[in-house]
Amino acid sequence: MPILGGTVMVLLYVMCSSCMLVVNKASVDALPFSYTVTALQTGASALLLLLTRSLGIISFPNPSRKVVWDWLGVLVAWVVPILFNMNAVSKVTVETMMMFRSITVVAVAVGDSLFLGSRQGVRQIIACAVISAGGISYAWNDLHFDLEGYTWGLMYSVSMIVNSLYVKSAFEKHKDLSVWTKTYLNNALGTPIVIGIALWREDMVELWSKSQSVTLWGATAVAASCFMGLGISMSGIACRSVLSATSFDVLGNCTKYLTLGISALLGSTNSAASIAGIIVALGGCALYSPAGAMMVDTLRCRSVGIAERERE
């Protein structure tokens, strides 16, 4: 992927990831049927891709039967965290979900090194530990505890660890597939599965009744989540193709903690200790980034210079 295109995808992912939890929370508050909302998001994404292809805006081939079969594992790893996330956000706050996202970083870094051969230096390991510590600190001081929501959140964390490692491994094996093809496969194959789960777990009569009373604001939130679902799906796949599993996980966490910091500044209900956890996690993200590497190198050079002057 060209550098400019990769930069655009990272920026798009940062924008969508920063807002997606908030939009999803508004969506399930307006239409409290998380599986149905998820099906609307994946179905709309697949249809939008087909529409833009028919208009000649993008181009991707229809996947072969072998590709579809090979993609089933990726599909499961992609759909399961979405379902857990949608169930969790209906029970807990956006801030709490960000905490569950942050505690995956160390496990992903370890798995990345053991199974995918990604080399993690001391700086990256410390940064991952700091990010997770910030998330744990936030959770410990969270003002909005809900047992069922925390259970879904923990399941989301575990599924995201598997997702990060398995999907990166699959992408390395299918470098010939374009971003558009991968995005289409995820959404087109995922939609029937999510619809089936919705029919099984949700009351369709109650869904119809509730949908009649959805406000304009609620409908707008659901529609926005569909467009943002395509954005985060496409940009996320593009980022995964060029970043290691750990780097992608850190990128996702960084965007969410930026959102948390802004929310705190705007008056979100958080204790001082929780806000301190946010700051610690953001510090870990900064340490992991290239800027963190430059800072460590600068400090190392200064310490070497001081040591040499002392010997003189």
C-alpha cells in the first residue's frame, strides 16, 4: 500500500474508532436490540460496497468458493467481538468498554511474539504493560459497575485477543486479496449469521413495536453507525495489512483513550483516580509510538554524553 494511502487509512481508522463506541451506545439506546443493529451495520456495509462497485467507484472480483471457505475462520474471529461488544455497551458505559479494550494489549504482544514472530523490544513491552495498567486502574475506580455488562466486556476482551492474532495470521496468508475484497467478505458473510442470531435471541414482535417509536435522533444514530461500520471495517483491514498485531491493537487503544480524555474534559462523570488511569494509558500509547522511540533514543544519547563527560 502506498505511504499516502496507508496514512489516509490510519487517519480514517482513528476517526471511526474514536467515535464508534459512542455511536454504538446511542444506537442500542435508541433501538435496544444489539444483534439487529449489528445486522443492519454489516448488511448496509455489504450493500454499499456492491453499490459503489456497480457505479465504477471501486473494483473487486466476486470471491471464489475456495476463498469463501478459507475466510470462515476470519469471519468468526471478526463477528464474535462485535456481538460481545454490542451486548456489553447496552449494559455499561462507553468508558468501561474502553477499559476492556485496553487490557488486551499485553496478551496480544505476547502472542504476536510467540506465534507471529513479531519482535518486541523492551520499550514496546513496557508500553503495553503501562497501557494495560492504566486500563486496570480505570476499571478499579469505575463508577458504573454492572455484573452482566462486565461479563460481556471480559468476553469481548478475550475475543479481541484471538481476533488480533488470528486475523493478522490470515491476512499474511492472503496478501493477494484487496482491502475491498476482505471488507466485502467480512460483511457479506457475516450478515446472515448475525441475522440468524437476532432471530434466535431477540423478540421480533417487540422489535417491530420498538422500531415504530424510534425518534429521529435515534434513527440518525443507527444510520450513522452503519456508515461508520463500513469505514472502520475497511480502514481497519487496511491498517491490519501493514501493521503488526500489537501495533494495530495499540493504535485502537490510543484512539479510544483520546476519546476518554476529551470526554473527561467535557465533564464526563469519572473519579480522579479513573482520570489518572486514562492519563497513564495514554502515556503508554505515546511510549509505544515512534515518538516514544525518539524520546528514548534522545534520553539514551544524553545519558551517554553525560557519562563520557564525567570520565573526562
